[in-house]
Amino acid sequence: MLDLNDVRIFEKVAAASSFAAAARALGLPKSTVSRSIARLEKELDARLFQRTTREVVLTPTGQELKERCSGILGRLEQAVNEVRSSKSPPRGVLRVSAAIGFGINVLADELPEFLSRFPGLKLSIDLSTRTADLVAEGIDVAIRLGPMPSSGLVSARLGSMTRHLCVAPSYVARRGKPESLDDLAEHDTIEAPDVDGRPRCWTFTKDGETRELVIVPRVSVNEALTIRKLVLNGTGIGVISGYLCAPEFAAHRLVPIFPEWSLPPVEVNIVFASKRELDPNVREFVNFMKEVTTPGRSWLNEPSWHAVDAQGTVPA
């Protein structure tokens, strides 16, 4: 049976063109190296070196074996080291990327518990409205909101985030409230631009019926927390994630519009490069985020409709 240690010794001898030099590099007696090569030649039934008193030269078969082995042992050693390190506790720096709102409202609340579990770990968090290139920017793991394009990244679904059409009572007092979806065109709306810069389409569903409205907002802004703040201040009507508008509904600072119509939820995924899959830092962070992703907690907190009547207005 082929011994990989013999192949490793063969690679050293081939690289050094010397049994003695290979033995010194490996910290082994020259006799051990010679026996290893003889054992490999017997296993393969082929001569791998031409030996003279002055040099060691690869035979054609030895040259072919060297070319085929090139890089294989390095990758094998890397794989073994990764498996070994995967059993180690998290340590060093974990680099995380997320959207600004998710970082402020979710990660800032949950990460103290994560850090308390792993005292040897440090975090570097990048919050941005753009989608980071994990490999190019050296980011270990990212939280992604929305559709997942095909890529070479490994992804794990955490859940989906509901969204609701909201307005502040101060806006209703000033401009009134739309009575139908078509009335939205006559009102001030707030929305983020689509990826190509064009106006977004709001898609509403109810009892199997679907309505699509192209929204030309009065205010266009590319950050969800700013949209929430503008809606709260009575600037206009906007779509806000469920966990952000839930406390505002309860406090009567916002009211839903057309709650009988639902908007598509936003998928939430955690992604990382495939080479990071066995990294203990990434593994524990992914497991932790799955653990804290439970209904009624954090960003999965759903609005309670008991504070609003059937028309979506705050009771007097």
C-alpha cells in the first residue's frame, strides 16, 4: 500500500536532486530517505532516480511522478491543517460585513453575548449599503439581505424579514390617507432606488390577487434607517421592515396602510467563502446567528395589529 510519507520524501529528493540534502531538510537520517525511496520504487514497480556517485537524476517515470505530485501534497497538508484548526476554539479576528441597519439594530444587540462566549476572539465589522466582495476584501462572513445571486459563496438561510407600508399620524393629519392603492400616486412616498437607479416597483398581494405599482418617490434614499426616520417625521409614506415598525405601531407613532395587502418579505442569508467553511471563527458565528434567529426575537419580531383598527388607523 502506498505510503504518503514516501511520496513526501520523494518530492524533497526530486527538488534537491540529492538524498543527503533531502535528509537534512526533513531532519531524517540519509539511510531512512534511501529506504523510503526504495520502498516507493518497489510499490510502483518503477525506477524513479538514476543514481551516480555525483548526482541524483530523475528518470522519465520519476519526472512524470514529480509533475503529477506537484501541489497535491501542499493541498493535502493545507486540508489537514484546516481540519485540525477546526477543532480549535475561535481566536484571532473575525471580519463581518452587514447592512447598516442590520448592524445597528441586530448585531449590536446580539454580539455582546457572542463575544462573551469566546474571549479569545475579536470582531472587525464593516457596515455599508453596498455589497462587499468577500474574497477581494478579506471578509470572513457577511449578512446579506434580499435575493442571492449565483456565486461561489456558501450561504445559509437565516429567515425572512416582513415589510409593511407605513405612515405617521402627522402626515395623515396634513395630507390625508390614501383610500386605495391607486391613490398612492398622489401622495409623497419615500423609497430606495433600485440597483440600476430606476424607481422601484411595490408588489402587493391579497387573496391570490397581485398588484404592482411603479413608485416615483418624492424622496429617494439608499439607507433603510433614514427611510424609517423620514416616515416617522411625517415626510411621506414608506415601506419599513417589520421589526423596525413593530415598536412604532405599539407606541402609535406609525400606522400601517392597507394591512390587508402584503409585501414580499426580504430573505436574510449568512454567506462566506467556501475555503472558510472549516474555520472555527466562521463556524461558531454562523451557529450563533442561527441560534438567535427565533420567532419574536430581534429582526423576526412581528408587528402586533391589536393597536390598530381594521382600517389601519390608531384608535382615538
